[in-house]
Amino acid sequence: MRTYQDTKEICTTALKHTDLMEVRKILDGVGTDPSAVAEMVKNTAHFGWKAETWEPLQRECEKRGIGVDSCALQRYVLLQTGVRYLDSVARLPVVNSVKQLIYDEFQFVAQPQPELLPLFAPMGRTFRVMCKILLLERFPAGQQHIEVSGVPRSWLFQVPKRDLPATLRYILFELKGFKPLFTSHTAVRRDLAGALLESEARQSQYRVARTLELQPQIGGYFGGSWFEDPDLPRFSPHLKWLLEFAYEAQRYGAFLTYRGYAPEDAGFLIGDARRRRAYQEGKWRPKISLLLWSRESLIRWAADNRDLEKNENLEEPD
């Protein structure tokens, strides 16, 4: 079980590692104090990588023999900022298994597997995600991550006209508004290792629902991807369960519609060659879904799936 004490010790020890200590000296030398480091992490989390911020520091590191591939600069700024938030994890209104997964993410930054160092590339999406996690703005729930967000109003212009009245009704009367809502994203460490698994997806959604119970201000959940494309089972039969899970959500009161077609960089061209070939031959063009799931309905789904509780650690992390 991941604990606060173990995590703090691992992170503190990592910050004393030779490469990270050298990065600290470099940042101190150019006047980048801990407050400025924290601002770098926050700006990256909210706005993405900025060359004018990162590249001068990376050049200074390279002059001192710290190569780009080591990702020492990125790991240092993450840990230096993240340890300031560690004390807050125990007080977060999330289930205990999520707290332990947060500790696991901190420990990963401190002790990453060499093959996963590309996740720290500053220009990549995954580094921005890790900034959010260590700022406690994004919460790992297993195969997916949770964020507090809201349904973009621009999406209303993308749903079929026949579904627009029902979509609006659901948002206004079931979700009680466009925000605040939970939304989820695929976990970044799964990007380089492992496939989507039904058991893990259900466990993640269970953690979302249980965490929702702890945050009464959240009106429900929304999401959407090509995973719920109606024709996906034809080309990736092993992913049929994704569509079936969306239909299960509907039986529990969720609302499902579609908002156009998925862009080519959405991920459906990665993996199964049958999907890629079908798209390239013009036989398949995946739709991107919009799934809305009210607070009451999602909590009811969790209550009917208490068998998932046996995989949750109910002890309070230290």
C-alpha cells in the first residue's frame, strides 16, 4: 500500500540525486527560485509547454552535461513543486484508493522506469498531464484519470439537430448545468504499456462514482471518444465491451449521442491493423460520442456494482 510517509521519503531522496541536485544549482544560478519553479509547473499544466520558458533552462542543463534524454529538468521541477502538495492528499475528497494512486504517481516521478522517460518530454501531452497530477488538479483512478470540468457549449453545435433538445434537457435538468462535472481521460502511463481492459475500466468508473459521492457540488459525469463508435465492434471485436458499457450506462440513466467524426490524431489509427486498414480504405470513419451521466444515476450504478468494492483498499493511507 502506498503511504504518505513512504512517498515523501522517496521524493525527498530523489531530489538529492546527483542530476537533480545539479539542476537545482543551475536554476538557482539563473535566478529561478522555488516560486518560479512552481509557476513553471502551473503554466505548463494550464497552457502547455512554452519554448521561451523551457528551452533556455534546457540549454543551461546541457552545458553542464545533463542531456535532454535524462529528463532531469522536468523531473526536478515536478518534484520540487509536488512535494509542497503532498500534505494535502490525505484531505482530498476522493476515495482512499485514488489517494494511493496519487502517491503512486509521485513515486513514479521520483523513480521512473527508464523506458517510460519519454513521458517527461516537455513538449508532449503526457508531461502536461503529470504537471496537473502533482498539482492535485487531475486524479488517477486506474485506467482513467478524473478532472473537474464542464461540457463545452461549442459541443452543442456538433450533436445531431434531432438530439439537441434532449441533450440540453439532460444537461439542464439531470446534470443541473454545464459544470462542475467530472470528466475522464485515459491514463498516460497506459499510453506506453498495456491495453484497455474491461475489468480496469469498470474499476476506474467505480472510483469515479464513489468519489462523486464525496463531492456533492459535482453534478455528474461527461465524456466522449471514438470508443463508443457504433461500428467499432466490426473492426475491433475485442473492444466490443466499450460500446456495451456505454449501453449499460444508458440503462442506468445516462444519455448518449454523437458529435461528428473523430480526428485522425484521436488514437484510433494506433494499434489494431484492422481499424487502420478499414479507415484507409474508406470503410470506416469513427464517430466521437458524447456521454452524459447524472450524479444520481452514476451513484446508483456503483451501488449495483458493489462487487468492485473488494478491489478497493478501504484503509486510510498514512
